[in-house]
Amino acid sequence: MYEEVGGFGSLLLFWFDYGKIPQMWRESMRIPAKEAMPKVAHLAPRAA
């Protein structure tokens, strides 16, 4: 996907507010931060 769209400039997240279950909210933030972002951190947006 990175090559097809010419690089990424932003990562957009969509999540729900788990106000009654805060551990679910923390886990939903932990996964992108600790598992996904390190895998794509080396990718940079291409100059236009």
C-alpha cells in the first residue's frame, strides 16, 4: 500500500471511548503504539 499511494504522511486512528472499561481503551492504544508503529516507523512521506 505504501508504494501504491506514494508514501504515508499521517496515520489516522478510529476508536471508541471505553469509559466504563478503561483497560480496553488502554489496550486499544497500546497495540498501535507498541506493535504497529514500530513496523512502519521507517516509512516516510515522499516529497511532492
